[in-house]
Amino acid sequence: MKRAEAIKYHTEEAVSAERVLAESTPGTPGYRNQADFAQEHRVLAEAARLHDYPDAELED
């Protein structure tokens, strides 16, 4: 996978999860899952930017 593709994918997934999170009610079962999902994708996008992507070599 190319680095730019990984960054784009994880950023889009985080934005999508944050959109769902904004429409969710705190304390509901899916709320925490969406928050975790968004955070995980933000971390992975940043890891790809910093050349520290887990378990994979990304092409530049």
C-alpha cells in the first residue's frame, strides 16, 4: 500500500466515525465503539505520516 493511500484511508475512516459519533447519544452502546474507532484511525493515519505504520512497509 502506498503511504498516501494509507493516510487518506485512515483519515476518511476517522472522519466517518466522528460524524456518526456526533449524531450518537453519549452512554449508548455504540457511542464508545465509534469513539474508539475514530481514535484508532487517527493514530494509524499519524503513524503512516511518521513512517511508523504497524506491521507493514508502506511505499512512498
